[in-house]
Amino acid sequence: MLLNQIKRGIVLTVIDRMDIHRHVHEKVKNIRVSKKRRNDTVMKLFICPKCGWLRTVSRRTKVECYRCGRKQMEPVKLTYDRYVKMTQKERDNYKDSWLYIHSRSTKNKLS
């Protein structure tokens, strides 16, 4: 409605201008949020708890390890954007720490 008034050239009061600004701000904010959600959900990372191999997939939830043959890999909390920016040494450190933490929690469950 307000945008139609602008197109018709009607003189707006200060309150109307504030409403237009608020409306445009909400549209821009929603676009930013939707782009962020879309970027976060595009690629997912999985790790094999047996051999530590990291694999990226787009939509699958049941991911098997091609290195050791394990049927189900575990999802990690690392985002794809962050993973891409990591060096190989940082990736190896992440993998080693993930395996260390999860192997300890598995041993505690068995005890």
C-alpha cells in the first residue's frame, strides 16, 4: 500500500516515511537471513568414527565411509565454509580431537 502511494506521487508524512523505511528494512533483513540459511544447509560434513575420514555431502543423511566401509558416518558441527578455509593441518587436528573426544565418551559408556 505504501509503495503504491510512492508510485502515484502522493506526498508522505514523516510517519509514512518511517513505515516505508521499516518495511524496506524488514525485507532486506529477511533476504539476508534466507541467504544465510541457504548457505548453511547446502553442504554437510560427516566423519567416520572408525578411521576418521571426513566427507562432504549435500542432502544425504545416511552416509557411508568409502575408506573403511563403515555403513554410517557421524555428522560434525563444523560448517562447510569454515572447513574450506582450514588448512590441511587444521583439518587433521580437528579430526584427531574429534576422534579423541568421541572415543573417550564411547569407553565411558561401555564401563
